[in-house]
Amino acid sequence: MIRHTVLFRLRHDAGSEAEAAFLENALALANIPGVTNFAQLRVLDAEDFDYAFSMDFADQVAYDGYNGHPDHTAFVADRWVPEVAAFREIDYTPLG
């Protein structure tokens, strides 16, 4: 199992329509094959970030499939790159 997380800060003002549209559009990532337990989260204790996405994958094959999926690559190009000011990705696997 791989848990993929990304913390980020948007270029949009908090509470703006643009912020809401970005988050709404990102919900489609949950529909990409291999994604489980997708969550949008508000970051409470990281000064540089406001939000996080978290999702799980059964294995590296599922994770690689997500990364190369046309819906993911389009989201990154069309929404993520122009709208995200800063981010940090962290991936985890269980111990033991």
C-alpha cells in the first residue's frame, strides 16, 4: 500500500470562487482507477500550506497508473501548475 499526500497553498484568496472551483474540480481525481480513500483536508499546523490531498494505492503499479492517467496529467497542467503557489508531496508505505 502507498499513501500519497500533497500539502499545498493556492494562489487564490481564501473563500474565493476560484478556490472553491479548484477544490471542486480536484474531486474528480478520486475517480481515477486505483485511487482509494481520497480526501481533501485543511492543514492545521503547517505554516506554508492550507490544504492537503490524501489518497491510497494498492501498490506501485496502481500509483504509476494514476500518475500517468490522462485525467491526472490534465489536472496538473490545467489547474495545478497555474493555481498552486507552493506544495510538498509525501508518500508513505506501512512499516513491517
